[in-house]
Amino acid sequence: VGSMANLEFNKYIKSLKKHYVELSDDEAIEMAKSTGQIDSYVIYRGERDINGSPNGKGKGFKGDGSVYIGMWKNAERHGKGKLLEKGGNTIEGEWNNGFPVK
């Protein structure tokens, strides 16, 4: 019985991952907003490390409507990237451990 439940759970997770990958950017933003989580990226599409954490090129969507497009390292914005804030402000350049390099 346990292995059958495991199989169904794995199918469910796989379908969720597929759904997130197929979302348009606008759909991902709306889904992220619906969570109310404004301090963290709730949807991520892109490369991951062996543990599943964002690592490499990807897009992160926050619940406040902002989107980060660029490089990630250890689940943090790191390397070249661009943050598109809800109000229209854009921060583009190098990032280090989640923060823009000035």
C-alpha cells in the first residue's frame, strides 16, 4: 500500500513541476501574488543544483509581483541579473548573495 501511495505522490509532484514550467510569466506572477509571500521567491523556473535549490540561470517570482531574471547560486541572486520591481523600477547588474553589487 505504501509504495502505491508513493507512486501517486510522485506523479502529483511531477504534474505540479510541469505546470509551473508551462506557466507564462504573467500567470506565474499572479500565482505568486496569491500566496501573499512578499519576502521570498515563491515560484522559481530554471536550473537547479543536485538538492533542487536554484543554481544557475533562472527566473524567480515574488508575491509582491517582482521578478528576478538571471544567475542564482545557493538559492540566492548571484552573478549577472535583473530585478523588475512591481512599481516599474529595474535594478540590473551584478549580484552577490542576494544583493546588488554597487
